[in-house]
Amino acid sequence: MDYLKIGKATELNGRDRKIYRILEILPGLLSWSTLILLVIFSYYTPVYIAYFLLAFDVYWLLLVLYLGIHLVVSYRKLKDNVKIDWNEKLKNFESPKGKPSWKEIYQLIILPTAFEDLEIIRSCIKSILQDGFPTSQMIVVLAIEGRAGEAGLARAKAVEQEFGDKFKHFIYTVHPDGIEGELKGKGANQAWAAIEVKEKIIDKYNFDYSKLLVSVFDIDTIVYKGYFAKLTYVFLTVENPYRASYQPIPLYFNNIWQAPFYSRVAASSNTFWQMMQQIRQEKLATYSSHSMTWQALVDVGFWSTKMVSEDSRIFWHCLCYYKGDYRVEPLYFPVSMDTTMDESFVKTATTLYKQQRRWGWGVENIPYLIFNFIKNYKVMPKGKMFGLIFVQLYGFHSWATNALIIAVIGWMPMLLGGDAFNSTVLSGNLPNITRNLMTVAMFGMVLSAVISTLLLPPRPKNYGFWKSITMVLQWLILPISIITFGSIPGIEAQTRLMLGKYMGFFVTPKNR
């Protein structure tokens, strides 16, 4: 059986199924055990838990400072890269010996879409057209869903009529609805589109697989000018470029001024996390819009048709396929995407929560990674794999528990410890020490507000100066946001996986 294609435990049998099921339970079990045990021991041994909480607060403070440094460094790299005219730089670039010329590199861009408006699709393709990379070296595939019906087909035909002659090749593909064994999601649509373009264009016209880069973009993606030149430059200058995916930084700017404040905070927080991850390359996995080599994509058999988190699964799939010899190269270069915004204030909150829960469902990659490591233990690099597994477990555990430990568990020794604990000096000092540590940790919130303001696109003319003030003041809700749109959807996703209540793919509505 091809274990690299596994989506969940129910696809296996016998001992393999039991092992995979245990691994699916593991992340949620660790998170819930941490929270429940802290509450229980707050009753029986409140002194020890109080000391633990103080140590945890110090850890949180140091983590905020550590990540803050990474954020500043990443921000400076991003700003420096945006200032460079990458198209001009590429024109004067001579490839290292043994590598192709940039003029031989073709860009395949796959754009999956379901029910998005025509204007959103057009703005994405326009940005690609205006990127500056020669369009004669571009193949664009608009991948529409069959379940979008006649309206979806009409949008595809309108786009083809407008842009069909602007690139080396342009096609649209229609992913049939209801294929047995597929999950209704972006991954299945992308895979269908890749197979279609392989047959109808790449193989038909004998494109060289080794000279073809593929970018898969969410349909709300707006490409910053020079993206494909930057991608090509990195591809031609890094070592072992065929064992890498290439990750830009997502900036949720398309509708940032129109979106509700809590949605802006959640979106910016995600941007900052991705920026910090670019510095810590060993922790970086593909996310949302990204690029990779066509050869690697063909080697692994394209994206999974069974996964919700297909954008990160393709990285883990490649990592396992190449026996650990695969990585993500940070581009320190932005693409712009939509901040979550629905038809109303309340609907946006619901949609944002579902989106965060879908991102939290990326925890499904942990059992996949551990299971395939077990199956290929003899040929995998042990140190690297143990490190990656720990990073993933730690990351999702922190996502689900850290904010709750600070905001909720921190009060448990005083609420449950009884008179004996509350009469101690430690009990009297615990709130003060915690408050002082968290006050210093507010540095992270201030830094977020500053970086967010520096990154903002110009304020639209229909908004006044007060709107700019709210863009700063919105960060006051960060402590609430990281619980409401962080820990809670994160732990719900882990709980669903733990109980075998597998999620489907939630298509985030696009409104501008």
C-alpha cells in the first residue's frame, strides 16, 4: 500500500489502522491532558502549580522577546526585497554553471476557484500579467469546480476570452463533482487541473520538467511585481533546488481597510507568524499560496485528493517521498490576499472561526508524519525527523493551550487552592508577579501594532484619519483574539481528530 497517500485511519486495515488511529488521538490527548491536569493539581497541589505558572509566564515573556526579534529581522528582509527590481536583476543575471538560463524557465500557475466572483478572479490574473516576468514563459490554468455549475463555467469562459491570448498557454479545467473517494476541497481540484495541463500542454508540447516551476495560488492572491523573477532567482541560486518548495509571505491587504477589526487582528497575527517562520527555516512548511518544482509534483503524484490541509500536506508528502531530503526555501517576498470578511459583522466572526478551525485541522499532518517515519525508519534521517515531529507537536499543542494557560488556568490555584493556599505569601504575590510579567510581554503587542502599521497599504480616500487610529487601537483585543480565534478553534480541531470526527473543507467566502 502507498502509505504516502494516506488521509486518515479509516483508509487502513488491521494493525496499521490501530497505529494511525492512536496517532490521531495523540495531539488532542496531549492538549486536553495538559489543561485538565493543571486544573486538578491546582486543587490538590496549588503551590506547585503556582510555581509552574510563574515559570510558564517567564517562558512566555522570553518567547515573546525571541519571536519579536525574528519578526523585526523578517520585516527588514521583506522591505529590502520589495525595494529590489527583481525583473531587472534577473535580466542581468547569469546562471551558475550547470544550471539553465532564466530564459529557459517556465512558470505554471494553477488558480483553483469555486464560487468566487469574476472580479476576484480577474484581479488575480491581472496581477500575474503585470508581474513583469515574460508572459511568453507563463502557463496559466484556471481550475474551476464542476459543482459551481453554469455560473462557474460562464466565469471561466469570460476569463478565457479576456486573458486567453495573453500568456504562452491559458486553459481552464473543470473538476467533476462527486468523484468517489475524494474530499470536496482545493486539493482535489488542483490535482485534477495538474493532470489535465500535463496531458494537454506540458507533455503535448514537450516541456522540460526540470525547467518548469509551478505556483498554486488561492484565487484571492494578488502577486507583487517581481514575484516570479524573485522565485526564479532563488531557484537558480540555492543548492539542490529540486528538493525545495518556495514560500512567500502572505499579507492580507486586499480588503484590510474594509474588514472588521477582529478579522484584521487575526489576519495580521497570521502574517506575523509566517514572517517569523521564514527566519526559522527548520520550522517552515508550505502554506496557502506557494511554489515548487514541477518535477517534484509529478514525482509524488500531485496534491492529495483526500486532505483538508493540502497546502501543507504536499510538503510533508515530498519530505517523506524523498526520505527527508526536502525543505522549504523562504522567499522573504510578499503576496497579498483577502482578510476574512463576510456579509455582516456577525457572519464574519463565524466565518473567521471556521477558517481558523480549518487551519487548525493541519494537525492531521502529525499522525501522517509519524506514521510514515515509522514505516520508513531505516532510511529516514533520524535526528531531522525527530526534530520535525517535536516541532509539529509542540506547535499545535502551544496553539491550543498557551493562551488558555495564561488567561484561565492562571486563576485556578487561587480559585481551587482553598484557604490554606490563599493565606500564603505566594498566593498574594502570584497575581502581581503575573501582571508585571505580562505587562512586559505587552512589548509583543506594541511591536505587532508598529509592524502592522508600517506594512499597511495607503489608506483609501473614503476613510478618514480616525480609521488609521483604529488600525493601531485594534491590537488591544489581541489577548481576546488569540483565545477566540486561536486556542478555541485549535483545540476543537484536535478534539475532532481525537474523536474521529473528520472535517470537510470549508471554502472561505471572498468579499471586498
